[in-house]
Amino acid sequence: MTEKNMKQCLKDESFWLRLPFMLLFFIVWRLTELVLIGIILVQIVFRLFKGEPQLQLLQLGSQLTLFSYQVFRYLTFNTEAKPFPFADWPNAQAADANPYVPSEAVNEDATPSEKSINKS
């Protein structure tokens, strides 16, 4: 990298504007991690005592993992698109071949390929 290129990179306004968002999303990701740990523990209790996980927590867990994925992509410079609240909240998706999720719980907004995955 030449000195001219480095100076140009240091003057790149979009990079400097991105840094505070990256810090914010890193903190949000860490908080999301704590919430997911809580969901895991509650789901273990539900599974032990009711024989199946709680459907709303399955959906929330799915949404939070998709949100975390969006945050990771932003933090690693794989996308310029900022995650929620700058974009839509991720739709819940049933787990792959999850026997606990009834077919009527499949997200109606899902794409046809997502619906076929969720029905299997």
C-alpha cells in the first residue's frame, strides 16, 4: 500500500462513520449472546418438564440467531447493510426438521424454499 493510498483510506469518511456503528453492534451482539444463553436454559427446563421446547422461544431463538448472523456480517465487512433497527427484524424460521414445530407454525412470510425446509 502506497503512502498516497493510505492517506486516502484514512480520509475515507464512510469508514470513520462506520466505526461507532460497529462498536454499538458489537455491544448489542454481546447482549444478544446473553439472551440466547437464557433462552437455552429455559428451553432445557421446558424440555425436561413438558417433553418439548416452548414454541415462542424457538421462534425468538431463531430470530436472534439470524440477527446475530446479520451483525457478524456487518462487523466483518461482508456487508454494508446495517442490521435491525436499520433494517427489518429477521423473520422467525422453524428449526430444520424440528419435530416440535407444527406445520401451522411455519412463517407465512417465508419464501417457498423456506416453507419446504420447514415442512420437512
